[in-house]
Amino acid sequence: MKADTHPDYHFIKVVMTDGTEFQTRSTYGKEGDVLTLDIDPKSHPAWTGGQQQITDRGGRVSRFAKKFGDLKFKKS
């Protein structure tokens, strides 16, 4: 096996958006660096199930409705 092909794993400190911290091993930065998260599972709506509103401002849905709005589908 070739020498120096594996990344250097070391301990870093991760700071979550609410201020909590934990240590983990990573290839990020160098030993002792701090990784401050802007988005994490405690604050992001994708993980928390937060309120999500879909607004269509003249996009594909509006164009489809304008073009085919009165189209009726019948069951056979």
C-alpha cells in the first residue's frame, strides 16, 4: 500500500447553533480546530418539521394552471 494515502484524522470541536459543543474525529482543519455550524439538526426545518410554505410566483405551476386550468379528466 502507498504511504501517506490516508487522510489525517484528528480531534476537533463542533459548536452547534444553540451553543452546545462536542468533540469528534474529522479530517477538517487541524488538531484542535473549532467547526461552528450555521445549520444543524436542532434548527433546520428539514429535521425539525418546521412550518413550510410553498409560494409560486408565476412559475411552472401558475403557467400550467393558466394553460390547462379548465381541463377535466374523466374516469373510464
